[in-house]
Amino acid sequence: MYTLYAIPNCDTVKKARVWLADQGITYQFHDYKKQGVSREIIEHWLTQKSWEDLVNKAGTTWKKLEEKPTDEASAVVLMLEKPSVIRRPLIESNGKIVALGFKPDEYEKTFK
């Protein structure tokens, strides 16, 4: 079973969800805005990806920040306070990140 972590109104997430639906891939949707994300989950992701990979530096939330994180500790605080700064979608299966962001060719390899 897959868990897709994201926010529902993100265009990239919408594209990923359509792609997954077209392929018949089921997942549980975890809405950062409504359900939040715990320090434990973020720290687990950081065992697999760097904070630079997890933070969406192309997004509006990042661009509006007056102070940007410069290390993992400050990035964790930011992700807890503003989960919309986390790159999305993040798809996890059995505790392992299997996809981060959406690129159809990478999804083709990951989910086939």
C-alpha cells in the first residue's frame, strides 16, 4: 500500500494523482494541511533523503521565507511549521520513500 503525502490543490499533485488513477494504482492520501506531519515522520524521511531534497525550493512558500534554513535542524522546524514547503507529492510504501515530486517517466519505472 502506498501513502501519498501532499496538499490536494497543488497542480503537480493533481497530475500525479491522475497518473496513478490511470494506472490503477491505489494509495492513501495524507493531506499535510489537514492531517499535519510529525517530527517522527520527517526524521524518518531524512534517513532516506537529505533536507535539501525534501524541501521544495521552487515553491511559493520557500520563496516567501525571510529566513531560509541552512541545516537539517532548521529545515525540520520549517517543515513542521509550514508543511507546504515539503516537496510533493512524496509517496511512501512500507516506510520507504518510493517517489518524490512527479515525473511521468520516473513513475513509469517506479510503479511498473
